[in-house]
Amino acid sequence: MSPSMATNTRVSREELLDFVRPRHRAILITRRADGEPQASPVTCGVDGQGRIVVSTYPERAKTRNAARDARVSAVVLSEDFDGPWVQVDGTAEVIGGEDAVEPLVEYFRVISGEHPDWDEYRDAMRRQGKSVVRITPRNWGPVATGGFPARLA
């Protein structure tokens, strides 16, 4: 069996979004008040405007941090831990309260499809006080896979 070689594939914005759309696991990296990184495992999707979207609660560290400092990164992972991944750096926008309800509907749709009862879903989001973090990609690394360096091929 030949060893798996690491890859780094540069992609356009559209190729990036095509890569991210079917992948819903990520590590969201925000900045604490002291500037140190804070990492949170999240479920994410891509909305119709090409932003990475995350559902959260207003009191979570990631939400408070992104509201204070909009510079964030998301490391989007494949279902298979050894699969390809990409780091996306972007600008976050935190949406809460009633303004979050329709973005939460879109978040659900891009990850899970249609809900059996949208009124029930909207009511649940209001009761839970959910928020959305939307990340507009600014730049991104290559789509990468782990493995041996090419020099060992």
C-alpha cells in the first residue's frame, strides 16, 4: 500500500463554496477580549449569499467574541476526519432576536432541507433565543489533505 500524500489545492471563491456546502462540521475560531484564540466545534452551512452560517446562543463565547471582534476563522472539516479540509478567514456578523428567525430558517434549509412545520420551528427559535453568526469569506487557504510530504513520494 502506497503512503497517502498531502495535498494543497488552491480554489476560487465558487470552488470554495462548492467544497464547503456539503460539509457541516467546522471549528469556529474567534478572539477573546485579550486577543487569544477561542475555538468552538460548530455545525455550519452556506447561505444563498455565500456566507458560512452557524446557529448559536447569544451567551456563548463564540457569539460574544464575534460581536466584539468580527475577525474570525472557520476550519471546515470533512465527515471523515482524514478527509480534505479548508481554513476560511472572514468577517462575522452576529444576528439575534427576531432578526435571526429567517436566517435560522435558511440555516436549517441549507443543512437539513425542509422542516415539517416551519411555524413550529420559528416559534422554537424564538423561545430558545437563538442567534446566527454569518461569516463572509475574505480569504482562504488551499483545500488540504493530510499525509506525507510530496518529497517522500
